[in-house]
Amino acid sequence: MSFILQLVGPPASGKRTIGALVAQRTGAALIDNHLINDPVFTALGVNGMGSLHPQAIPFAGRVREIVHEAVLAAPAETSHIFTNWLIDTAEDAAAAQVIRGLATTRDASFHPVWLHCEPEEIRRRLTLPDRAVRNKLRDPSKVDDVLTKGTAPAPPDALLLDTTDLDATESADRIVAWLDGHH
């Protein structure tokens, strides 16, 4: 049986890095949020510094819909890992349910993982050079604004993982072990 893993956490909490390691170990396809966002962000001149263009999120939403259609069309044995930053709004809570719904429609098991990282560590990670490779948030002046929005509440079946002092390899180890126990 295939699975869908959803990694949710604030910027610089390690979603993509951890997701890539879990994908390597499980053979799942990684659908990182920047895989969806970056074509739109690049076209609009968004580079992780300053404010988002007002059309960035609506345009990326259209790309996301197509990616979701592709996930539904994928072979039944294909597993997927999604990464998202979901804030505490009804809209983002609904977005989390969409991913769960994809798993249900595909008859795949669903595994939510909520990442936490302390603000000081997020600020440090924002300056790492690999964040510029993709159009990730790198503007330290935007961190407090982003973090005050709060993360969407974790569902009761989520694995909660604090990545503040945990390296990506150990985080991936814990997630894979958790998956093995639930899959």
C-alpha cells in the first residue's frame, strides 16, 4: 500500500531537507512546496527577500491543483511526501484536509508530521546559502511576521517533531521509524 506523508512546519524548520532524506529511504516522490511555488515566484521576480507579489499565492494555487491531479493519476504503488507551511487559518486547515483527501482517494495511508523549530534557530537557518537556490524566505525582517501567524494545529494523529536541535538525518530516522510502525 502506498502512503502520503505531509510535513508541515514554519520556514527553515527542515521540511525539504528532511523530506528529501525520507524520500531517498522510502522511494516516495517528494512534492516540496517550492516545487510548486518556485516557477510562479521566479516568473514574478520573488526571490525570498522582501514581500510576496500579490498574485504569487493565487497563481501557485493553480499549479498546486494540477500537481494534485497528477498525484491522483500516479500509479497506485507510488507514495508521496508533501511539504507545507500551514498557518492557523481556516483556509490552511482546509488545505491540510485536501492532502488527507488525496490519500483517501488514492486508498493510500496518510501520515501527518508537524515540525517545530525555535525562532532563534529559524533566524540562523534563514541565512544558510542553500535557501537561495530555491526562492525560500531569507529575509530576517519577515521572520517575526511569519511566526506570529502561528502554525495550523496538528491533527491528533500527527507525529510532532522539534527540529531545533535535531539534525535532518535523525529527524528522517524518526519519521521513517514512525512510518514503519504505522504503514
